[in-house]
Amino acid sequence: MKRHPETDVLVCGAGAAGLTLAIELARRGVAFRLIEKRTTPFPGSRGKGIQPRTQEVFEDLGVLDRVVAAGGPYPRLRTYRDDADPLDSDVIEHVDPTPAEPYHLPLMVPQFVTERILRERLGELGHRVAFGCELLDFAQDGCGVTARLAGPAGEETVRARYLVGADGGRSFVRKALGVDFPGKTLGVRAIVADVVLTGLDRDVWHQFNEGDMARMVGICPLAGTGLFQIQAPIAPDARADLSAEGLTALLAERTRRTDLSVRSVSWASDYQMNARLADRYRVARVFLAGDAAHVHPPTGGQGLNTSVQDAYNLGWKLAAALQGAREEVLDSYEAERRPVAQAVLGLSTRLLDEHRQRGEMRRGREVHQIDIGYPNSPLAMEFARWTAGLRAGDRAPDAPIRGAAGQPSRLFELFRGPHWTLLVHEADGFVAAGPRPGLHVHHVGPQGDVVDAGGHVRDAYALAPGACVLVRPDGHVGAIFDASQLGTLETYLTRLGLVRFEEAPA
């Protein structure tokens, strides 16, 4: 058995969560390995909705333009009824973008496309997925985790400071930790299949027998591809024939049309819908992320988005811990993300019930995840109350701005990257005590490097002169304080491992 040098983080599972985490670690220079039991990438479209908050995350990761180009907007829904003409309606409630919320509508991007783009971004950062590499077992001690892997070249032992299980709903890591996964099976078994199909237009999402769980079938054109996704509930004891012939027969039976033909199947699955949440997200040096920590029904398009944001939350915290941050930074991962998953599970389950009972599919702001925040986080600190609405833990709003040299920009441009951002509002005499690696300081005001020409920073942040807002690497407000409270800032940043340059190790 081969023994490899120590790495900082071993990530088990290369789906959307594992890939996002790997990108976060890569752009911070953290040593890691990303392994995936599958020998090839996941080929299906299971998670096809990219919500506005995840679009903001993808902008920060440098992949949003590619994701948008590869997908498209959700089509209108065409409901076929036995006793009337088809009815077209909007699935997505239309809202306009605002300066504070630039992304306003979910995107449709098949999961296999999203993950391909994330792998490409990871490659640009100099890393790749180790496919066909399985985690066989692991043991941890006070200094790290020893893991035994099996890959194409045989077995090997890897020593890591931390292990992250992003290995799906049947997570080996979660089971090996003995973490309970309570919840319930929701009484719905369904098939989902990506197919080449003839007989239907691609400009709408076709829905037959809405509200009738025995006959319902949805056929959605997958944006950016030539495929349709078929979704249909089936009886708990029914045989699921996922061949082209079997799916064609199912469509004929449920639509009462003979002109629909499935020519080929690119991916298909039958599954029981579940709502489950892990009791713990962390056991010492091992963490759970994505479907390993929570599984959702597909209603509302929440699963992949919640998984991506788990990883986005965890990545910077692992890097901070490796740089000397206090243990509370790692503890905050479960404290922040588990309540979010609990709320999302409740939302997804409620939307499923509405779909089953009334055929309701229209979605609005409740699924966008823009309003998710961490006000009760141990990292959310308010040393002064300077804002009318913004609180520590909230998502930091975007705003169009102008640089002192006159060039247009946005706050999100200032936030982009693995650093913290300190916004100092009209406090000309404020000078942070020495530069700190990982902290960017910007002064907002007529004499600052950030000019609020349109008043959008004022509208979104409602800051009084002298107010300071510290924005975390994941775009949430870490702390709000007064410019005179320099000692408070020093203490807070030191807790997070952001020491002054002269204190940093050579």
C-alpha cells in the first residue's frame, strides 16, 4: 500500500458541492485532494435550477458568464387539460433586477453542464478531480485524518488535516461517522430522465394531468441542450422501465398521444423523494456538505443551490483555520448552514404538497435564497448600530459605484476574490493599523476611493458617517462598528486569523 505526503484537506465527492469547495480551496492556495468514486462525471440533469444567490456565488468564483451562456431562462408552462384548451402560464414570477440585487431570475442549467463548468474552472486553477478513487475508511486524531483510498493504481493511505464528505445522500463519510440522518420519506416515487424526444416544441415546459399523481407527467426542454427532461410520479411498487421504449409507452399512456417518441435516453433514474437532515455537520476534523448533510424533494430547485452554498461557506473557514483562526470559525459552519438546510427542507416539502394537491408550480422570491442570512452566527458582531436595516450576518448588497478616477464599478467587484472587505463610510481620519494579508480596505465618500455617485450604497447600507462594515469572503456581513473602535476591529480580525502584516510569519 502506497503512502502519500500529507495534504491539508481531503474532499470526498466531486459533485457541485465538492467542486465548489475545491475551487474555494484552490484560489486560497490550500493543498487538497478531490476524489470521486465514480469513474466518469455525473451525466444527468437532476439539479437544473441556478437560483439568484447561487448566481452571485458563481460570479465570485469566475464562472457565471459561462453558466449563463450554457443555459437559459425557464420556459413558460403549458398545462394540458382533458376538458379545455392548453393553458400557458409563467413558472417563474417575474421581478426586475435592482442595484442591490442584480440577479433576479433563476437560470435553467442541467447539472451535468454546471459541474462541467466548475471542473473547467478548477482546471484553470491547476487542479483536477481524481475519478475512480474511493474512500475505504478513515480514522481521526487530534492532529488530522488518516484515510485509506482505492484508485486505479491500487490502495494508498493519505494523511489530511481535515476531511470533507461531499459524497451524496448515501454518504459513506456520514455513515462512518455514525451521524444520524433523520427525516422522512415523502410518499412520492418518481422517474426523471434526460432524453432525445420528438413530437413536442421546445419553447414551453409541457405538463399533462397536473394534480393527478397517477397520470401526471412533465416534459421540460433542457436549456442549452437538445434534450428534454421527463419527470413523472410512479406507484411505489411499479416497475420502472427507463428504456426509450418504456418511456415512450409511459408518455403514450399519460398524454394519450401517439406522436411522442423517445429516440434515446442519455440518463435516467427512479427514486423516492426524501426530506432528511444530518444531526451534525461536524465531528472534530470531519465535515459534511451538500447532499451528505441534507436531501430535499426537487420542488423549488433548492438542493444543488444549498449544496453549493454549503461549500462556499466552508471553504474560506477551512482556509482560515489553517492560517491560525480560532476554532469558533469552524464551529460556525454548522451553526450557520444547518438552520438554512432545515428551513429549505420545510420550503421544499411545502411546495411539493402544493404541487400534489393543487398542481401549483409558480415560484417567487421564496426560492431565490437571496434572503438567507446568519444573524445568530457566532461570527456576527455589531459593536455599533449604524444602519437602518442591514444587520451583521446579512447578505451584503451590491451597488453601482464609481472609483475616485471616475471609472464605473460595483461593490461586488470589490468583494470578488478570497479576501475580506472593509467599507469605511465617510471617516477620513480612519486608518487600519497596518496592512493585513486577506483584508481590502475601501473608503466610501467624496474623498474616498469609492464614490457613491448614485446613492445606491446609501440606499442599500444606510450608513452614518464613521460607520464601518466588514464583509466576509462569502459576501455576508461579519461585523458593523464605529471607526473609533479600532481595538474592537483588531480583536475581531485576530480571532479570524487576519493578523497585521508585521505579525505574519515569514
